[in-house]
Amino acid sequence: MELSGIKICIENRIRLTLIMKKIGIFTAGGDSPGMNACIRAVVRTAIYKGVEVIGINRGYNGLVENDFVELDS
């Protein structure tokens, strides 16, 4: 069953597993030491696990105006 980009798999033991297909990353802006390393780690881990990563430019304005870019390693 598909539910807004999340595939729900039910196994024998009634275990529910959510498999994400896509995530978005953005920050509110301003100086924040260490965010580049954090974002890079999230992107690399997500790609390794087969999840598409979308970067949202310009914080909340980019989210509202659909200013997205696909992120890769």
C-alpha cells in the first residue's frame, strides 16, 4: 500500500516497516558551524540507503516557492 511516498510493508509477525523514498533538507539560514558536515552526513547516509535527497534553497522561502535541487554525495 502506498501512502504519500511512504511504502508500508507488513511482515508475518505484524511488524510494520516504513520505507522512505525521499527526504528534504533545509536550514533557516544564518551562521551555524558544523551544519555543512551534518548535512553532508545525512545526504551520504540517505543515498547509501537508497533514499533520494532534495535540498531546499533559501530556507522557508525556497520551500514555499519550490526552489529545490537534488543533492548527491
